[in-house]
Amino acid sequence: MRANPRRTQRWFGPAAISLAAVIVVLASVAVNGCQLNKLLSSGDAAAGSPEDGGVIIVVPSLIRDSALAGADTQRVNDVHVSNGGRWSAATDDRWIHVSPASGGSRATLKLSLDPKDLDPGMHQGTVTLQELENEDTRATVAVSFLIQQPVLAVDPKEFNYRPRENNAVFRDTIYVTNEGTGPLVWTVTTERGADWLTFESDTSGTAPGAIAIRASNAGLSFFGTYNEAIIVSSPGAKNSPKRIAVTMRRKHGDTDTP
């Protein structure tokens, strides 16, 4: 008699399939829940709330600027503020003006630097931003403000001409320099407008520069003394204007030989 082969019993019945489906659903809910929590957490961090340790970021954190001594125009610089919450801005330096005095997490802070009444040289200041909801959160902006003082200098200081013949022509050069700091712009003219003294170069420029002059006794009396002056001016510069005396003289006894 032939024996019947043994059948292997299967354990995957309807109940087992239902249990597996439940496990899959629970796992999906758990994963989606984690992803939702991550999204919510990311949104809170971007807001920069104090609970998440938000900080105030200022760009730039250092302002460097300059102005001429005696200038009346304020120098305006922008500082971009981000992150953090509501903040206030203040400074103890009277030459720094802050606007606005408060703002939010995205704002532009304007720092106006006033050169009026400031002595020549470097001036240092600080602007502090304090978060209103968290006294431990603050940022600072350092300010370096250079007040420049150009100083006008000319060489030579005078000219003396002694013509020994009619229609003599003399040519010379005045050198203009800046013995201070900052740009120096100059102009030149004569004091009386005498025809015998003229300029052979530009009558304005920047230092260092040179002024070519021409003097001639053509058309003047054979004997006599003639006085004129050259005036070099530079607005805002110390020692301005400069006066350079020019004398044309011929007296009895002068000959055509030295």
C-alpha cells in the first residue's frame, strides 16, 4: 500500500494578514508624525523666537566713514538687521544718529554720522541693538569716523622781478601741496587783475599741483615799482587762502647787464 505524502500546513490565515496590515498603518502614522514635528520645529527656528535661542544679526558690524572738518552734511550708512525678535537701538555718542529707534526681525537701520563740531582725527563709537523680549540677546555695531583736515601750503612765498630791458618776460611755477589729510581742491586768481601778471596753466586743480605764471614789463613805464599778489584758495582747508606777493621793479641805475 503506497503512503500518502505529508502536507506542510500554512500559517498565513486571514487573521495573520489583518494583523500585518495594522502594523503597516501604525508605522506610517508614526513616520508622518515625525515629519510633521520636524516641519513645525523648522518653522519655529526660522522665526528666531527667544525660546529657540534666536540672535540679532547685523551686517555690516563695522562702519568706516570719513568727512572733511567743518562739513555740514551727515554721512548715512545702512545696517541690515535680521533674526531675533523686536529690538531697540541706542548709542551714547552724540555724533551718531540712529533711525529707526526700534524694529523687527527684518529691518534696515540707518546710522547718520554728523561731522559738525568734531575735531580732526579718528572718532570711535558704538551702536547697541537690544532684543526687547530677551535681555540677554544683543548685537553691536562699531563705528570709525575719520575727520579729515586738509592744510594748504604753497611754495615759493613771493616773487621779485628786476627787468633790465624793455619787454622782459619772467616765467615761474607755484607748487601747491596738502600738508594735512583728505582731498584739497584749490583755485588761483590775482588780487588786482594786473595785465602784466598772467597764468599759463589751469586756474584750479587738486593738490599736489603746479601753477605756471608769466610776468612781463611790456607796456609798463620804463622805471617804477609795480605790486600784485597771487591768491590761492581752498574751501575747508586750513591756512586758506594763501597770498603770494609779486613785485616788478626797475629803478634808475639799473642797466641791461646783471
